[in-house]
Amino acid sequence: MASYDLIVIGAGPGGYVCAIKAAQLGLKTAVVEGRETLGGTCLNVGCIPSKALLHATHALHEAEHNFAKMGLKAETPTVDWDQMLAYKRDSVGQNTGGIEFLFKKNKIDWLKGWGSIPEAGKVKVGDETHEAKHIVIASGSVPSSIPNVEIDEKVVVTSTGALELGRIPEKMVVIGAGVIGLELGSVYRRLGSEVTVVEYLDAITPGMDAEVARNFQKILTKQGLKFVLGSAVQGVAVEGEKATVTWKSRKDDSEESLTADCVLVATGRKPYVEGLGLEELGVEMTDRGQIKIDDHFKTSVDGVYAIGDAVPGLMLAHKAEDEGVAIAEILAGQKGHVNYEVIPGVVYTHPEVATVGKTEEQLKEEGRGYKVGKFPFLGNARAKANFSAEGFVKILADKKTDRILGAHIIGPMAGDLIHEVCVAMEFGAAAEDLARTCHAHPTYSEGVREAALALGDGAIHA
């Protein structure tokens, strides 16, 4: 029986980062992971493979639509689907192999297998039981479905199956207009699929700033995605290699259906806690199947902690990573902390959409006085030169103090640009601080400065 200061269950972004940080702080650490590779959903069947396909198909789009404009004359590329999938797998392999190297470098033991917690202070992996002063559950999440929809990962697929389709479908129906559905839907649209997105609510990307969501939908519609909003899917019937999706309008109860080669179910994710023995252990859960924790990630059982998708909050890899660092610091006697007010979210379509902090809708609901500064990428020289002038930067600031309360960007490199605002918010900066900071020209980041200037005397280039 091996003994550790810390055993982490799960080697996704939360788990492996927690383990590395704990090892750096001097804790003898092991990680339990049943997959053949490290990195969890994100690196294996989520963030990384989907970004590889997004990158590849965006390059295809550029070749089809913009190369000739720049004087690049050649035959339009054809798609070798098998090679594209091989490129995606290679991207995954490089990243998962990198984590294995980091484990060896930091002297972290990989306990291969699926873990359970028979009692506090003990973790069972296969036939072996290991002791630990502390246990951190970082077991992540799995795709969730809806009634009357049976997933086979061939015709009716989750994001996992959508990353490994045997062929590019002629027609695809995406159930759910959230981040995953829109990212993968845009991949297949650029590959030539006819993509229809069916969403229960009356707007796409629930929770996003409404103005950004409206503009986002217009841009995606222009790219060829079709949207059916305010409609509840009644079921999916599979016949051979086809599936028929039936939905009912929430407005007038009218029913419609569509037959497609592939149906992507992108209706969210749920915590993956099966087999851990949490009920027998006495770990308190929420009514949504999440592990209840206090402000220091502690569960109702002494010595057992939880982070990431398994606990309440945003299901984001970087949120899990921050929690992993924080709990490692706490267990090492330090003051670990996560600022949940400054966690960015990104949709990696083209253009990208990024957000941090409050939306206008939230500020109105709170009754808080605020002002808005906006700048369109049409006024940005770099964006125009790069055929990326769609979208805008929007910054919200306190009406009295000018302190930045949130930012919402739709446009080129939005997922990178948002971090300038994140750092500013972490330091409690005013919009004027951003506006008075010199930005290199020509860069997309000038759009952020211009939006900050718009909160004062006004933007220069709009």
C-alpha cells in the first residue's frame, strides 16, 4: 500500500494542474486516471481536437474565399478527411505526451485505472488501495442528453463522436446552440455540410451578452448556418444511416422535422462521479448531481476535496485549472484563492467571441449604474487588411468610478484580446487606465483601447 500527501482523482486540466502545483510545493502526489492518455476530456476529446479542426477548416475557408483577393492564385484545396483527422490526432498526442513528461519531471505517480474512495484517507485503484492525507476529486464531466434521444456515436453523436465521424455529412442537425454546438457546427459547415441548429431558448449562446449574441447569430447565419430557435426537440428516430429530428415550436406548438446524416447532441454536460463511491462515503451532492463544497473546496467528508466540472460553477478547463492551483496551495499551507468574477469565456468560431465579467443584462438586473464603450473592428486597420473586420469590442464600466465591470468581444483573436481586460479587472483598473495605455499599431488590440476611449471623450477611429 503506497502512501501519499495527496491523491488526485482525474487527470484533466483541473487534476493534472493540481498535481503539478502540489508537487512543486513539496507534497508527495499521485494521480488516478483510467484513460490510456492524460489530459482528460479537454485534451483528448474536447478543447484541443476541436481547435485543431477549427483551425484546419478556417484555413480552408481562407483559401476558398480570400486567397485570390490577396493575389494567391492556385487551385482550391480539396479535403482529405482522413488526413485532417490524423492531424487532429497528432495535435492531441503531442499535448497528452507533454503532460506525461511533466508528471515524470515533477515525480508524480500515475496510478493507472479507475478510482474509488472506500473511506476517508484511502483511494482504491483496481485491486490496490492507497493512503492519502488529502484526496482531490477532479473527475470532470460527460455530455448530457435529452429525453427520447438515444446516442450511438455514429449517427446520433455527442462532441466525442463528432470529432471522429467516418465521413463528412451532407446534412447535420445540431441540438443546442451553446459553445460546443456552434463550434463543431461551424467546422462542418466550412467542410460543406448543410447545418441546422435547433435551440430550446429564443437566442443562441444562453447567458451571453444579448447584443453580442444577436450579432453572433447574424454572422453565423451569413456563413450558412440555419437556426431554429424557441423549439423543443421531441425526439430523434434513426433509420439506417439517417436520423430524423422532430421539434415543437414553443410559441405555437407546431411540429417540424428534418432528416440528416448526423445529429450532434450538444445540450450541455453533467458531472462524472459514477463509481467513486460518494454516496456510501457520505459526500453531500446538489440536486443537479454536483459535489457540494465550501469556499475552500472541501466536501462534507474530512480530507476530501473537489474541483472543476464535478462542482457547481462554470464548466471551463481554465476555471478547473485555477481551482487546482488554489486547492494545492491550501493543502500546502498557503492561501489559495480563485477570483470567480474574472474568468473569461471564449467561443472559438470565426470570428471568435470572448467575454469576461458582467453582461448588460446582469448589470440592469442588479440596478447598477454603468456606461458602455464600443468600437467596431471596421475601424481597425489590421482587421480590415486581414478580412476580419466583423464584430466589435464592448466594455462596461461603473458610471461613477469608471471601474471596468465586464467586456465582450466578437471579432478576430477575441479569445486573446480579452485577457488584457482580465488583467485590468484583476487589478481593479478603470477604463481610463486601458485608454491611456499605449497599444502597438497596427494590432487588433487597438480595438480594446478604442472601446475604452469610447467610455471617456470618445474613440479616435470611430
